[in-house]
Amino acid sequence: MEKKELIYEGKAKKVYSTDDDALCIVSYKDDATAFNGEKKGTIVGKGVVNNRMSNFMFKLLEQKGIPTDFVEELNDRDAVLKRVEIVPLEVIVRNKAAGSFSKRFGVPEGTAFAAPTLEYCLKDDDLGDPMINDSQIIAIGAATKEELDTIAAYTLKINEVMKEFFAQCSVELIDFKIEFGRLPDGTIILADEISPDTCRFWDIETHEKLDKDRFRRDMGGVEEAYAEMMKRVGLDK
Ligand code: UDP
């Protein structure tokens, strides 16, 4: 499988067409952005970590019954994926308070929840990805009621699989963001990525941050944290 034409370049990855219209090749970059693109930088080796970790997680989730867009890992930075139409929602699950939740609701970071929360943001850079609720999503046609039911059910299952997996790596899954896509026949599948860019990972004992918050908050040790997550997941060999 070879890259044909660049069809999309985002903040952290490039997407290429291939000879097969149903497939694309994604190529992960080391570029990092935060705060809707206001903060820019490079995290050396991030593209490799995100590609390999995301592919690994998508394979695990497929085994647990979640349909995904993953097809094949080509090399350290590139993977073959099914082409989908992205549902314009960021789907966020939280197991403990952090980030924008802590700020918005005045709940200290690390506060445990009685049950995971599920929230949605509308993917729109010009609007700054505003929070949106179920009825608003259906009203503007970002997704249908049926699609949203599927997305919510998959997302809570994905959280359970990921929480259990990362706990075995001595990592607490604080929160994460996922995206879904539609195949040409309308089937909803997991798309985009699962990586330290899109999850909050805390060491289960020390609560040390092992994710992109180190970049967002200028904490230092960013590359080391991404490398440590590769090691924890067993992908450093
Ligand atoms: N997140 C993401 N992309 C975004 C916004 C959030 O991957 O554009 C992830 C983020 O890494 C965290 C979770 O979603 O794991 C919840 O993020 P939050 O809403 O707290 O926003 P943030 O503090 O990241 O701005």
C-alpha cells in the first residue's frame, strides 16, 4: 500500500489517499498544539508513540467487539485506515475531574466521580469546539438519535476496556477524547486516535502526569512521559 495524494493535513497528522478508495494512509507528525492551536511546539518522537499506541489500542478494542477504522500498521509513523466521514463531535469520557471540567465546575483535579461522565464538543475550530448536548446534536443534524445511542454505548464500553488495560500498566485513565466515523453504508466505527495526546494518564501510585498536559502546562519531561507510556504499554521493544 502506497501514499498517493495528500488529502488532509491536521495539527498532528497527514492523511493520504491510496489506490483503494475505501482506504487511506495516516502519517503521524511530532508537531504539537494546544489551546485550539494557540500554543505550538514539537515533541520529538511523539508521532511514533501515537501511531503505535493508537494502533495497539484499536486492535485491542476490535478484539473486545468495538468496530474501528484500523487496518494495518505500515511502519513507525504510518498506518492504513478505512476511509470514513468523521462525525463532527469530540466525545469525552471522564473518570476523575481534570482540565476543563475542573475549571468549569470548580471541582479540584483528581476528584473521583460516582460514575464516569460523558460529554460532547462540536468539532469546529472557528467556534473553539463548543460543548454541545444530545438534543442540540440531533437538532443541528451533527448525528442522528440512533447514531448518538451507538456512539454513547461504544464509548462507555471503550472506557471500561481502556481503564482495565491501563490499570494493568500501573496507569490511571483520568479522561480521554475519541471520535467516530461513518462508513459509506452508514455504519458507525471508532476513528481518529487514542494516545497521550488525547488521554490523561496518571501514574497509579504517584499521580505523575504521563500525557500531553506536560506540554500544555510547560511542566518539562514531555518526551520522557511519552516514552514512559510506550514502556508501560509494552511497545518499547
Ligand atoms: N482532548 C483532546 N482534544 C481536545 C480537547 C480535549 O484530545 O481538543 C482530551 C484531553 O487530552 C483530555 C480530555 O480530552 O484527555 C478532556 O479534555 P478537557 O475537556 O479537560 O480539555 P483540556 O483541558 O484538554 O483543554
